[in-house]
Amino acid sequence: MQKSKTNKIRRHIAVAILILGIIFALYVAIWVMLIGSIMAACAAFDAGALTAKLVGTTVLKVLFAGPVFTAISYGFLIIARLIAK
């Protein structure tokens, strides 16, 4: 009886970690890398301070937002799987 209770608690903790990991990955990929960098480029354009470096970093952040989301999600998935075992 005790072992099944422990496994059930471990599964609940693993699911919670997985959900938090996906939320964190979405925050980093969408807000920090996409919206944040585009808003910074727009603010620099409005201020007349838009540089090639800022445009380049914005393009790279937008391109790498998907792989960063995938890497963070898989990292939390691995942690959740280790806890659930």
C-alpha cells in the first residue's frame, strides 16, 4: 500500500514539474525571445537608435525561439521522467 501511494505522489510531482517547465519554456520563448526583442527593436527604431547589431540579435532571437522552447521543455521532461521512476 505504501509503495503505490509513493508512486502516485511521485507521478503528481512529475506532472507538476512538467507543467511548470512548459510554462517556463513558453515564457522564455514567446515573451523574452520573441516579444521582448521585437519590442526593443521597435523602441530603438522610434528613438532613432536602431543599429545593425540590434537588428541581428533580434533576428537571431526570433530564429532560435523555437529550439530554445524545445530544449527547455525536453530538459523539464527528462527531470519529470527521472522523478516519476
